[in-house]
Amino acid sequence: MSQAPTMRGEELPPLAPPASNSGLLEVFRQRYLLGMLVRNTIKSRYQGTALGWTWSYLQPGVRFLMFYFVFQVAIGRGGDDVPNFAIHLFAGMILVHFFTETFNGGTASLVRSRGLISKLAMPKELFPVSRMLVALWHTGPMLVILLVACVLLGWVPDPVGVGAGLLAFGILIPLGLGLALFFSVLNVFMRDFGKVVGTLTQFTTFSVPMIYPYTMVHERFGDLGSQIYLLNPVAEAVLLLQRCFWVGTADNPQHLIDTHFPDDLWARGGIMFVASVVFLVVAQLWFSKYEKRVPERL
């Protein structure tokens, strides 16, 4: 590309197309636009409500109390072998909620933002990333409720557990964002993919050790079945978050670690973190290849 005309002996930088970008890096260079999209999405969800963002605490709080009284008080699920089952369940629900909201919202993000995409030159990755950040924002109040409940039950945090919790989100953030980038483009070319993703994510609840402990999988399906089960990165992330919160609420944390968690929990977590980051890179390359065709298909 030829250089732009000089002015007062100074050479101007070369001209570039208005929509050019460098993928996710460009998204975080345009933090103002990203923040605006996140704020507008959050405001629209609570628009017209008297309590506003307070609902982000009330709804998960009521859900946790319901789980506690139904599963732990009324049914007595878990017993001595799986103590504080409500914590076990709610920890899994937090990650399932974050993953499904990121995946579903990110897949539909380009189609729902067709007005902005057709009128403004901006990195199209902004829209899946903003949906991931909105999902993360909604996860915050759920984590606060879980933390308060754990403290009331005598939670004793440990550095290994905190690291496990961070690794859980380290796995799901790049994985969820990568899936959102990949399927958001597919959804533009064929809207059926939005329905497919919505259907697939319904199975997430039952494919992770949330409403049942991991030991049940091992007892029913043996070593081979449990190894196949643990290939699911969401299941691995749920186990890591339970290691962070649920284990610390037990009278004998080491017994829970020895009984309800695989021996290679950390090794699997590290491998899945690397795999999720690699998948995000591949999804970004896929997105960059087809994003120029997105406006004409919207």
C-alpha cells in the first residue's frame, strides 16, 4: 500500500481499512467499546425492574436456599458420605451457568447485534467477548453467596483449594469464549446452529458431577468409564471448584479429597487449561477467516 501524502516534511502512516483488526488483541485495545457493550447488555436485562441489579443476588440466593432445604433438609441427600450436599450442588451450578450463558449468548451475539455490525466498523470479536464478560459478571454474585454459605458452615480455605478454583475458571473462560467465537460465525450462515447449541447445553447439567458425586460415576462405570467421563472439561472444572469450596466445609477435608476426587485432578486440570487456550487460538483463526462475510449474511 502506498504511503499517504506528506505534511511539513513528515510522512504519515499508511492508510488501513476502517474495519481492520488484530483479533482479540484489538478487542482489549478498544476497552471503551467493550465496556459499553457489557454495560448496555446488563442494563437491558434489568430494565423496567424496581430492584435492578439486586436481582442478580436474589435469584441465585433463593435458588441456593431451595437446594439446601430440598436436597439437604427434606430429602437428606448426601448424608455423611457427601456432607453439605447443597454446597456440592451449588458450586457445580455456578460453573454450568457461566459456561452455558457464555456459549449460548456468544453464539447468538453476532445475529443479535446485526444493527451495530452493519453500521459501525469495529472488531466483531467484541460481541462474543462482551457476552462472556456479562456471564462472568452474573457469576460474581453467585460466588459471593457460595462464599457466605461456606463461611457459615465453617469453611477453612487453603492455598491449594484457591488455586483449584482459579484453574476451574482458567479452563472455562478460554473454552467458552472459543466455542462462542466458533459457533457465532456458524450461526450467521445457518441460524439452526443457535438452536443446536441451546439443545446441547441442556445436557451440561447432567454431564458434570453436580447433582451426583463423581464417585457414583466411578462405581457404576469403572475405571474406563470414569476416564472417558473426565474428558469433559466442564466436569473437570466443576471438580476443581468443589475442591476449592466444598472440601473446606467438611470436618475431614482429606477424606473427601481421597474419596470423591480423581488422583490426577491437577494433572488433568493443567492439560485441559492448555487445551482450552489452544482451542481459543484455533477458534480465533476460524473467526478471522470468515468474519468479513458476516455483514453481507446478516
